[in-house]
Amino acid sequence: MSGWKVPLALAGLRWAWSHRGRAPEPEPRNPGELLLWGAAGAALGVAASALSERRRSGLMNGKVVLITGGSRGLGLQLAREFGFGGASVVICARGREGLDRAVAELSGRGVRAHGVVCDVTDPDAIEDLLDEAERHFGRLDVVVNSAGIMRVGPQETLSDDHFRQAMDVMFWGPFHLSRAAVDRLRPTRGTIVNITSIGAYLSVPHMLPYSTAKHAWAALSEGMAAETAGTGVRVTTVVPGLMRTGSHRGVVFTGDPEREYAWFALAAGLPLVSVSAEHAARRVVRATAGRRGFLVISPMARAGMAAHGVAPGLTQGAMRLVGRLLPDAPGDVEERPGSEAGQSRLGRLVGAVTVLNERAGRRMNQRSRVERISQRNEEDTP
């Protein structure tokens, strides 16, 4: 029994038990009868959850979904969830090794999957990617812009190239792919799904390239949603909050890498602060199937957006306070990926607290330390 079947079954059992003494007959019921009522309640709960599971498994029957950044992280979990919903999936990434591993894993789960090596920052590769998706499965219904890259550190430790790289992956990539996909999605009344971030609406200190690019991406997504009205194409803007995807392994930390890693891994891995990638992916698939225009995934993200909308000055003051609490730029600036920074004593201590995020990293095909060092320039996903 998976997901929420167990709690629902137990709720049915509890309901049956609470009604055990409400029968009109005066004599007490024997234990066998009580067990029978309990079993009936449990069976009712399981049947209801199984019906919901069957409905969920057919949400995307016959659809073809293209997902950028689909070899790891949220992109990979989205491929799993769309596949479970009955869709065929095309995933793309820059690295062949991780892509092949992801396709093999998806195929092992019974998902019809195809991998394409593609750099979303190359406009010339976009048309080839769309052609390959349509050629392989015969149609295209959904394009999910999920590829991303993240670098964490004080802004004075980041170069102009770091900002350009973030914009190339998280603005120009979705820009070129979305514009090219619109005409192809008209015949199927398809959907473009843009995975933005709470960072698009509430800029977090030490993540300035990421927040800048995500802000531009969100503006692009909302603007395209308005301009595609009447075309049959839907644009869905997704705003996740912090998610447990194991991304802390692939993020590059600058300045004081060990301390930067510590605060980021804690924020991304605590259960009450972050949500699981599985939960986020289910929400995205349901929103896509329902042709929703806007989705905010976590309560904390919704609260942050509301606070910024109502009191932008107050939230700016709060971010200034956060900025003062984060590590200062040291005299000797260092740069290390999370797979290395997490090996320090502080990193291991944080890892013991954020065990859920460590487990998520293994489930989400995040790179090991050796892979991260040898493929330093490969694209990351959030």
C-alpha cells in the first residue's frame, strides 16, 4: 500500500471502531462482529484510495511530454509522474551518462521514455529537439521547461559570466523552446509548463544569479500565458518553494563553501520547510492535466508571495536581515561543488540532520562526488 492508502485505510478502521457501540440492540457485540466491521471500514478506505490511484494513473493517457533537465532532480521525478499518468516522455540533458541512466530507470518502471542530448542554451539545437520528440512518439502535447543551474555565494564573489550562464539556462533556454513549441502544440491544444521558483518573486540573498534569471523566466511565462489566449495552447507557471531534490550535491558554492553549503542544505532539507520532489511532481502533473494557468506548490511559497505583495518594504527588510546572517565573503574566495563542501565536518553534521534530502539525492539521480568533479560544467537541475 503506497502513498496515502495506509492513512485512509486506518481512518476507515477508526470510523468503524467508533461506531461499534451505536447499534440499537442492547446486547454487546461479540469480538468477531467488531472485527468484521473493522475489516469493512478498512476495505472501504483501500477501495476509495485505489479508485483515486487509477484515476491518477490515467491523467495523461496517450500524451507525449518533453521535459528539459529531465535526467535528475525535479525533472526526473516529473518524468516518472507523467509516465505513471500514462504519458510517453522525452527527456533531455547535456550529459549522456546521466541521461542514459535516467532513461534506463524510467523504462524499468514501465515508462515509455526517450532521451535526447541537448544544450538548451543553444538556439539551433531547440528545433532539432522538438523534431526528435515528434518523430519518436508521433506527436507533442506538453513541453516542460525544468532545466536550471544554481550557484550560491555573496554577490561580490560572483562574476558577470555567472549571471550570463544563469540567464542562458533559465531565461533564454525557456524563451527559445517555448516560442518554437507554440506552433507545434496548436494541433494538440498542448501545454507549456514553466518551473520557476519562489526566488522569482522573493529574491534570496546569496542566490542573485538564480533569482534574477527566475524572475525573468516568470515574467516570460506569465506574459506568454496572456498572449497565447485563443490559440488553444495553455501556459502554466509553476512556483515551487524549497524542495528536497538532492540539489545541494550539484550546486556550486563560492566564498566560504562549507558555511554556504551548511545553510543551503539545511533550508532545502528540513521537512517542515521544504516539500518532497514527489509531492511537487504530482501537483505539477495534476495542474497540467487540468490546464491550470498558475500553481504555487508549498504553503511557505504562497505565504512568501503574499507577504511580498502586501508589504514589499517589510519583506525587503527581512531579506536584508537574512543577508546579514549569511556568511561574509572571505579574503580568499574559494569555489567548490556541494559534493565536496559536504565532506567537511560541518557538512557531515548538516547531512545527519537533513537525511531526507540525502535520500532524495540518491532517488533523483544526483551526481556522486566523483561524477560532479569530472563533469563540472554539466547542467544542474533544481
